[in-house]
Amino acid sequence: MTDDDLESIIVSAGSAYSDGRYLEALDLYEKAIAARPTNAILLANRAAILLRLDRLQEALGSADRAIELDSTWAKVGTQLT
């Protein structure tokens, strides 16, 4: 996947999330994470979507992984509270 392809997926995922289309956003973030599995921001965004879908254990796992990758990123911590 090219960087341009990834950027397009991320923009589409953000739009889907903003519009409340959480399952679509989750699918798009999963594709982005498959391409960049160590991107803490993508993992944290997936955690936010999973919280919206009331999939708490999965959200926690995704947030934990994001924190492992980048413990300084504040957004991850606020999603857990």
C-alpha cells in the first residue's frame, strides 16, 4: 500500500467516524493498521471506535497496544477514562 493509499483510507475512516458510521470506520482503520501495525495513532483511533461500539475488551486491547508503542500520546489515556 502506498502512502497516498493509506492517507486516503485514513481520511475516509475519519469521515466515517465523524458521521457515526462506526462499522465502516472500523473496517477502514483495520485496513490501515494492517499496512502500518505499529502506528499508535491508528490503534488509538480503533480503540475509540470500539468504545463507541461497546466492544470494551477489544477497545482496551487496542489502547494497550497503542500505549506500548507510544506511551506519551495523551489521547490514548483519555479514551480509557
